[in-house]
Amino acid sequence: MDIKLDPSRDDLPLMANTSHILVKHYVLDLDVDFESQIIEGTLVLFFESGNRYRKKSSSTEETCQSESDEACKFRMPEPCHVPVTNTRTFSSKMGYNDFAIYGKGEKDTSGKDGNHDNQEQASGISSSKYCCDTGNHGSEDFLLVLDCCDLSVLKVEEVDVAAVPGIEKFTRSPKLTVVSELRNQIVHELVTLPADRWREQLDYYAHCSQAPGCGELLFDTDTWSLQIRKTGAQTATDFPHAIRIRYRTKPQGRSVTWTSDQSGRPCVYTMGSPINNRALFPCQEPPVAMSTWQATVRASASFVVLMSGENSAKPTQLREGCSSWHYYVTMPMPASTFTIAVGPWTEVKPETCSPSDQAAKRSFSPSEADFRCASICGHVEYPCRFQNASAATQEIIPHRVFAPGCLRGACQEMLLQLVSPCLSAAHSVLGTHPFSRLDVLIVPANFPSLGMASPHIVFLSQSTLTGGSHLCGTRLCHEIAHAWFGLAIGARDWTEEWLSEGFATHLEDVFWAKAQQQLAPHEAREQQELRACLRWRRLQDELRNSPEPLQVLRPSKEKTGLVTDSGSSVIKHGLSPEKGFMQVHYLKGYFLLRFLARRLGDDTYFSFLRKFVHTFHGQLILSQDFLQMLLENIPEEKRLDLSVESIFRDWLESSGLPQPLQTERQAGAECGLARQVGAEVSKWNRVNRRPRKRKRRGTKEVFEKLLPDQLVLLLEHLLEQKTLNPRTLQSLERTYHLPQQDAEVRHRWCELVVKHKYTKAYRDVERFLHEDQAMGVYLYGELMVSEDARQQQLARSCFALTREQMDRCSAQVVAEMLF
């Protein structure tokens, strides 16, 4: 797969001019219509002009100036053609990187209901008629640029916040006579309220969002952005600081998945796709645009609305057959982390409550936080759980589990039993949970990965529910780890995915070892070494079969984190079709952290990690922020040749295997669990070599019971054998009950079945392609490459049955394999 990447297709533009104006709060008021597959409603945005984001670490130079708005002069970005995205996109949360300049993009003519195609909407502006600056340039109007794609924008208007009863308390200066200045002052006072007035702030946001409009604003849309201006408003300071956008999503919008659940009932959910949430609502996508939000969502009364929110929302009946749900968030987060899932979900409750579950019912709201210690946090002010003594000792946060009705039993038997111990294990390692509660949802079969974490909610694939608890537990631990790394601490440059995925991969083993309460320390070490062995094999395979540019974890090197004067940028390789299937950033990041933990020793390393979380929670970081703080905590005798520069060179800025990792793996002895697998492989090779008719007194092999990860390693070794006869495969299947194992084991079993054309087990391949779509794409390729007519027919028939419900990106890739 040594292909040349196409930057015009692989890089995703982020258009929002976040250096000029920042969204501080979103208020969404939406209706979900399953018949039309459209979400429609209004979005009110509250702004603060000028980028207030400042880098707290001394390791990185200031990249954003916060001069007064009147003094700032911004350079006009050069216009640049932005191509339409390639349809082969994949679902994984990406980010921005390259220091590039983007102006107006290519016109989007995909729909006739958007403003620029609707002649009845007189408020639209034609990009051919106007050349508006995105900053303060001469006498031209200021242009607000929001990230937007696959949306129909119907109307944009200024909101008359001054009309809200009681709002006069936010007008400090009675001398203001210009109404627009008065409105902007009100918004400024509202968005800067102290954290202990968070509830009052949310109430006024809600009232302001319902205030009347006071003038339509001119707007236009192109492929990647929504552009808004007000005639005569020449600077970001003059631009309205509260605007309302009426819009609707499109059924084919890439941020929203309309499908059916496992019971055949309609549902919709958002997925962390390469374009994040810009096809759900117009927003500022760059991670520096940290904001809060509140949302009211209406849907049929038979549906449950789950969302990224601090409150466990309950439905309010509006009229017969229609309910409303309201959620809010007071911790500023990137808009890309907003998640919603609407469907006929069933809450899975325990038959009896354990003492730990009873303790978890005690929830700590932001109002209970003690703000006397506010100076200990380095983030902007918000009601922070790290300042709440009660929250700090809360091992298990309140949690709920939701699933389609047909999976209720499986969730009750397995998943529900794992949430409390996994949360407790995470707390024992990292301390205070950054979020006050957690919902876990088993998403539809077409969900294209094993899991995804968002604030207050985790999506898990149904594939985690089969077999024993191992896969479900490790994946749950992985997503719980993202609460700290990926959400509470985010990457300031989304190409540095290892800061999220590497940490979650490393911590999942640590959490899972502690969650297995009866596991002895030496057993935990052995299991972790076995998983390191599996990941080593996986990393080698990935690096052999992927383009070199995608193997680099920090592709922009010294330009990482830089943006244009306006704040626009591109996500390096953000739309690369190959990247969606790659785990290099997971695996290289994992091995780097494992290498550093070994250098320090586990006790020192995890003590440092708690200190790091306390220092940087609520903030965005670059790699050097973590590495510099770590090196400062390493004793001189253990530091040796380690430096930020050497780690960049060996681990983050080069393709291929890091040299320190090669040295370590070559010198390291194989762990006991892996040696046990090696002995079992030898037994199976002897079985495979035996003639069909054995002597009656022949020695019968006795096989050891293996752990799930050992089974994966065993099957991977057997996949390296040139031939396995049908008797051996049948014996394998019966010995380990392979069709009943977890999805990781069954995937390798299906690979063996396909490789050796073991027709008796084709039913297992069919089942996997139907039920484990998150992992099945690779198998379609194996079925087709064999050039066996029966296998190719199997692939086509399975695809025909699942195509309509399959994740659209996966379906596109499979279609290209089959036809």
C-alpha cells in the first residue's frame, strides 16, 4: 500500500476565524423527525471577540496574541480553492494541523434548499459579489466564518438580548447609547460571569436564546463554511455577539447516522467522523474554540434522547406523543465533543443494587464545588470537579446503561457488572473523575468502531458483548480513560492523536488489571506483557502495509499547533481514506508511554501522571507540554539520553519502528503466557502433520485452557502456517468453542476459515459480517482476494443484506472491493 497521498483530498480545512471571535456558548433547540431523517431547529451562538486562548506552559511560545480588539489588525487571507471532499471518508475524531491559508471554498450545489440556492431568501449574499474580510481591513465588513458542511441554512438574525426581562443587571455602563454596543456589553457580562453563578448564567442563556430577532444578517455557504456579516460592522467588536441560525440537517450529512437498532426500530446518532459535528450544526471546529452548551431536543415520546450533558435528563411531555429533553454542559469543551443519540433505548438496571452502586447514586453538582481553591487550576474558570473535595473521593460516578431491548439481557449479565469496577479502577490510578456522571449506550450494529468516548457518554459496539468479559472490560476501560486524556485534557493540534489514543491504550491495561479484583500482581504483569506482544505484532503489520506519511505521529514537526492569523488551518491527512483503518497512533503512542513508564518505574510514573492531570485538566496541550513536565520529574540518573528532541526524533517525527522499541523487543524475553501459547502451537502443528488414520495407541495431545488474548495469539501463529487440514480446523473449533468467543478471537478464526476455505464454518464468517460490522471490512477483502467463486459470492450476499444499514464510509470501501 505504498501510495502517494493527495493533499487536495486528504487534508481537511478548518475555516472558522477563531483568532478574531470565539463562540463561548451554544443553545440548540431541535426537532428530530425520523420520517424525513432531518434534525431541524435553531442554534443561538454567544460570542466574545478576540481569541482569549493563552498557552499556560512555559515550554511553548505564545501563539495567540490577546491585544485589545481595537488595536488588532489582521491580515486578509489569500483566496484558495478548496476541493470537495472525497466520499471515501472514515469515522475517527481528527483535528487540525497544517499552517495553511484558506479563503472561500468551492460552491456547494448539493442541495436546493440552502440559502444560496433559494431565491426567496433575500438575506443571502453571493460570494461573487462581495469580498469581505475575516478581520478588520479597511472599510469592508467583518466576516464571521463558521465550520459548516451538509447543512441547509435557512435564516440568520441578530438576537435582541436587551429585550430579556431582568437583563439590565448586565449593563454596567449607563452611558451606552448605541443599541448594538449595549447588546454586546450584555453578552460580554453574561459570558464572563464567575463559575459560582453557573445556574443563573444558563438560565439567562436560555432566556436570551428565545428573545426576538432584531435584524436579519447576510450569509452565504460554501463546501466547508457558513459566512455571516452585518452591514456596517467592520470589526469583530462591532459584530453582533448573539446571533440565531435557523437550519436543518440533510439525511446524507456526514456527522449524523440515521439507521435502525438491533430490534429493527429507527434511531439516529452522531459519530466522530473526520468532519466532526459541522454537519450537525454550524460551529467553530478548531479545538481552541472551547465552549459550553445547552440543548433542548424534541422527539416522539417513544424515543430516548441521550447527549453530552452534566445532568441525567428526564423527558418532559409537551403534547400527546411528543417529549422534550434538556441537557447542559458547564465545562468548556471543543464543539467536536458534542454527541447525541436518539432511539428507542431501554435503560438496563441491576436486579439488586450493590453497596458500591448505592454510593454512586450520590451525584455532586457544580453548585457544590468549593471555589476557595480556584488558584490550583490552570484552566479558564468553570465549576471544576477538581476543586470539589467530595468529588475527589468519589470512586464511582453515577452511571446508566442503555441498549436496544433485544440486548437488555446481555447488558445486564455482563456490561452492567463491569461499569462500577472499571470506574473505581480508573479513580484509583488517576484520581478525581473529570465528569460528574456517565451514560453507556450499546449503539446499532453499523457503528464503525468498538467504542467512542464523549463527555458524559460512551458508545460501545455490540461486538463487545459476546464471549467473556475480557473484550467488554478492556474496551470500557479504554473509553473511560478518554475522560482524562482526550476530553478533560485535549490536544491543541488534532494530528497529535497519540495524546489521546496512546494514553487510552496504555491505561486500559492498567485499569483492567485493577478492575479484576482477584488478579494477583504477577498475573497482571503477565497479562500486560502478553498484550504488549500482540500490539508489537500488530504495529509491525501496520507499518509494513501503510503509507509512510501516515506512520508519523507529528507530521508538521515545528509547525505543529500553528494556525493562520485568522485561526483557520487544515487537518493534515484529515480525510485520508487509509487513516480510518490505521492504529499507528494508538500503538506507537502506547509503546512510547510504556517505554517511559519503565524508565521511571510504575510508582513514579503514575504518581507523575496524577500530577500532570491536576496541572493540565481543562486545557489543551501539545506533545512537548507532557514530555517536558515528565522529564523534569525524572531523576538525573534515569534520564540518560532522554530529551524532548530525542523523543520527537525517535518516536513522533519518523515513520517505521522507533529504534528504542526495536532494541527493547529484541532484548526482552518472551513472557510466560506467550511461551505457553508457543507450546500449544507446536501441539497443533503436530496434530496437523499426523496422517488421517492413526495407530490406535497413538499419543493424544492435551491442550491447555487459554485466556482470550492467548487465543488471539495462537490463531495468529496458526495463520502463518501454509496449510491446515479440515480435521485440524474442526478440532480447533471444538477445543476452544471458537464461535462463542469474543469478537477479537472470532475475527482470527474467520481469517483461518477464509484462508483455508473451510466451508463447514462459512456460517461463522456470515455471522461475523452481519453482527460485527465494526471489524468486518478486512474480511471482505480477504474473501475477494482469494479469487474463490464461493467466497466471493458469500461476500456479495452478506454485503447485499447489510449495505443499507452499514456505515456509509465502510460501505463505500467494501463496494470498491466487491465491484
